[in-house]
Amino acid sequence: MRFLHPDGSTVHLAYCTNVHPAETLDGVLAQLGDYCEPVRSRLGVDCLGIGLWLAKDAVYTLISDPGALRQLRAELKRRRLEVVTLNGFPYEGFGAREVKYRVYKPDWTDPERLKYTADLARLLTALLPDDAGEGTISTLPLAWRTAYDHRSAELARRALSSLAQFLDDMERNTGRSIRIGLEPEPGCVVETTADAIGPLSEIGHDRIGVCVDTCHLATSFQDPATALDALEAAGISVVKAQLSTALHVQEPHLPEARRELAAFDEPRFLHQTRMRTEAGLRGTDDVGDALHLGGLPVTGPWRAHFHLPLHAVSAGPLTSTMPVLQDCLTRLVGGPVARTHHLEVETYTWQSLPPSMRPVDRAGLIDGIAAELDCARDLLTDLGLKELQ
């Protein structure tokens, strides 16, 4: 979906396909027909943007077989889907029964992460619409925080600097510009946008910027104005933004709040939980750890890294951080000049939601994704952007 910003530029809105756990090209092709095209039809749009997630096996097939790449391009065109952004954070196994810490491997100290991301960039140059000026890829924020030292930081810096040079060379050869965004996430070396400034300033290349995920931003209690202004002051661009909301628990001492929150303690994904104290952020690696004896104090609100459907509304003890998303989106595209042009709805947790919120079948998931995109569309048009058909 495309929107005309008042400054005359085009803002792209997509939904991320990492909600569909395919590891192979055949699985990706099936997603296009089973989910992406039906979502487009539900929305009544002529063309739907998708933020493709391509696992390492699918990438290998597409890189090594030109016919496979032609097949993917043809399917996208036939189903009236377009790709301007890729999710390059998960490497493989995102549909496994237990993902947890595995999603952070390989990290940016491992040469395989550089190879994987460079291959994604090569593929994106071939998938971009003819009239798209730029493609973007989001990636993990360097590494999980443990076992990361000065040597690790130097390895990551060299890898990202090498990637920036590769992207420069590729644009000279193809005429296509690809940019990469580190996606700050709780528990990682780069947990906040402020944490990104130092490493990215050392790289000092506009090819490498930040992907702002509004669930992660909210979980770490970051103020959108402070976060975005600091990036701008440091000359670091917002390459793309992922529109998502976190769980907010205003009164974690209440028994009913704890009962409801316990329903989100599931075995597949990591749900980092944070609270803000006078001494700074305090947190646990998972929501269950926060609830157990010795977990987080209950002296202030909690937020948990659990991507809720954008249109989810709760009047109970748990709410979403939609106000943070709205504030961030206003500051990104609601002003006289768009500060980013790629927006991606990323709710990969549909099948991990409590049973009362979980879609029961394929049609339910299609309806849910379409409802999220419709919500995002309303947010953008309320800010003065005009949908392009």
C-alpha cells in the first residue's frame, strides 16, 4: 500500500510475512496465495506491500537458481504484491516450537550474518518495483548482550562497514539503493535507539541506520520525541519503522493483572519485560521471570515485549502501548517532511496469543492481518497522507 505524503514523497506500508513460518522457497510461494493475496482482497487494494522474511534455505535457493528468482518475481506480479523491504532479523527456525534466544544467532560477530544480509540485499535489488527508489532491510541489533566484548564490537563494526561498502558497489552496478536498519530490542547490545548512536557513528555510513520497532521502543519506556531527535542530531537515519504494540500493565501488583499476564507466558518466543525506576530500566528476559518470586518489583507499571494486534482493545488490567505507536508515527510521517518512507506492520505472535485472542483458522488470521493494516491505514490518513491506488 502506498501513501502520498504532503512533501510529495511516497510512504510504503507493508505487513511482515514472518508471521508465516516458511523456511523454503516453496513455503514462501504458498504464503503468497494462502495469505498475502487474500489479505489484499480483504483490503480492496490494487497492490499490497509485503515485508518478506526469507529464511537462509529460501535465500540459498533464490541466489543459486535464477529460475527460482524469476518464479518468485512472477508470483508477486501475478498476485499484485510488491516488496520494498525485507525482514533480515531471523535467520532460520522462526517457526520452531521454541525460538527464544535462538533468534539472535548468527549475530554480527559471525561472518554468516554478513553473508546472509548481503544475499538479501542482492535479492531485494531484483524484487524492487521498477519505480521504487530504494529498498530496506531490518537486522538484529548487533547481538544478544551476553558474551559481547570489545573484540565482538570490533568484529561487528568491520562486518557492517564491509556491508556498507558492498551496498555502495551494488548501487553503482545495478542502480538500486539498499539500506540496512539495526532494530533495537530489549536484552540486546543495542536495546534502545540511544544505544545505536555510538556503534553507528563509528561506522559513519548512511547505508546503515536504525529500524524503529514501536513495540521495542515502548517496552524500554523510550519517549519517541527524545529517541528520534537524538538520532537526527547524531545524523543517523530511520531506515524503516515497524508498527507494533507491547503489553502495558499499569498495576502489576493486582492479582487479576498477574493472572491475565500469565496467559502471555508462552514457550515459543522471548517476551522481555521492563519497568522504569529512578535508577533506570530494570527488567527480566521473559514475562514468566517477571511474575515469579524474586522477579520484577510491583512498584510501577510493567511493559512486555509481546507484539499485540494493532486493533486489539482491552478495558481490563492489561492494555497496549498504542499511544506510543501513534506518537512515534506522528513524528515520523506526520510532519512537513517524512523522516522515513518504509512502514511495516509486524505482528508475528498471532499463534502465540492467549486462546481467546488467537485466530482459529486461516480465514481468521487473514481477517486479523487485514484489520491491522486497515488500522494502520486509518492512522496514516488521519495524519494527512493520501492513499494511492
